[in-house]
Amino acid sequence: MTVASMAAADITVRQSPPAVVLASASRARVALLRGAGVTVAVEAAAIDEAEVKASLRAAGAAAAEVAESLAELKAQRIARRHPGALVIGADQVLDCDGTLFDKPTDAAEARRQLLLLRGRRHELVSAAVVVRDGVRLWHHVGRATLTMRRFSDAFLDDYLDAAGDAVLASVGAYQVEGVGAQLFARIDGDYFTILGLPLLPVLDFLREQGVLLP
């Protein structure tokens, strides 16, 4: 073997990392990933979440199972259109004493949800599933426990006016990163999980896949 061929044999060809696609229309999840330095494309999965949730609930599925199943369904749907890409599906479910909450459809529904949660403790479950070429590679379920204070009706009216349509973007009709923080007496758990994505475990996985530097 010549010196040139030996040198060539020692060269390690570094392959380009796989593309990352987020199968979600959530602006909060996109902002979390991009803010953490992840180059990610975004394509929302067109699925009837209400129908899927209703079916899972009828079968007795717990909050974590509902969130994980929806996250994988989103990822699988989008992965078909992105061969070789790491497709992240995510979903969040609010569980208050066995009752699962969806995003409110309007201000009246937001008010009803907040009145039901007032003075009570509930759990947020955020699931992430990564799929490539139809194969589920990884998943993680994060949990956080939140306790709402016994706020006044006057505060609730002011809060809904101040928050506006933003309350329709999250289960429970609140956003703790904004004025919604005033709704709470105590929050226990990972901040990113509360925002809808268990970000730190996702970043660990992306490092293992060569998307991010170790």
C-alpha cells in the first residue's frame, strides 16, 4: 500500500446529519427547537385530533398514552413525505383528576376551563416521538404538576381580556410564559415540558444522532 493510499484509508468521511422535521403547527415548539439551535423544518400533520382522542378515551387510555399516541401518529404521517429525515411528533394533554382537557375553542370555553381548574392541581403530560422512514426510533413523556390559585372572578375577566386569542393556543387556556403565570400558586416540573415539548431529552437524542455536537 502506498503512502497516499494509506492516508486515504485513514480519512473518515463525515456524513451530513439527517434533516429534522417537526410534525406540528405549534409556534411554541418551533420556537423552543430553533431557539436551542436546531435547524428544523415544520409541517403540520393533517389529522383529526378530536376523533383520535375520543377513541382513545373510550378505550380507557390514560393521559400519557393519549399524548404519546397522538405524537407518534403525527410523526408517522409526516415521515412518509420526508425520506431519511428525523420527524418529531409532539402532543400535550392536561389531566385534572382523570378529566382530560383540550384546547378551548373560544373565549367562553377558555373561561369555563379556567373556572374548573381554579384552586385545583392538575398535570400536564407532554410526549415526543421521533420517526424515520416509518420506524419509531425514540420517545419520551414529560410530566409537570401545576396548582392554580383561587383567583377572583374579576381577575379572570382581566386575564382573558389581556391574553386575548392566545388562550386558545394551549390546553387549559393559559400560557405560563406570559400573564398566565399569575394564575398559579405552585408549579412543579420541567419548564419546557409545560410549554409543550420535553426539550432537553429531545436535544440529547439529536446529539446521539449527530444532528447536534456532543
